Amino acid sequence: MSEKNEKRLKAIKTIYGEEAYHKGEKVTYGTTVYVAWWILGYNTIEELEAKYTDEQILEMHDERLKSQGIKIS
């Protein structure tokens, strides 16, 4: 994984989970503001990491953004 993606992954992991989602937490990475996200059945980042690799987590987040019409660069 590239250094850029590693840093982006770290940022999106900080705002993952049911609690962060309900609080509306946000994190800024470069010029992008990411909002909290959460997948039903995986309430914490630890639960998500137990099932998926970092690459898969990043891909899931990217797919979520693409489904909302947000371009990933």
C-alpha cells in the first residue's frame, strides 16, 4: 500500500464506528473532510479489522464515496 493510502486509511479509521457516526464526527485529510462512517454489524474499527484487511477497508470506504458520486483521486 502506498504511503498516501496508508495515511488516508489512518484518517478514515479514526472516524469509523456506530458512535462516531451518530456523533457526526469528521476528520480532515489534506483538503478533504471525511465524515464518520459505519457498516451495520461492525460497530467498532476493531470488529471491522478482525474481518477485513486494510486494503479491503480502504476499498469499502472508497466504494461508499463513489456510490455518493464523490470522485476519489
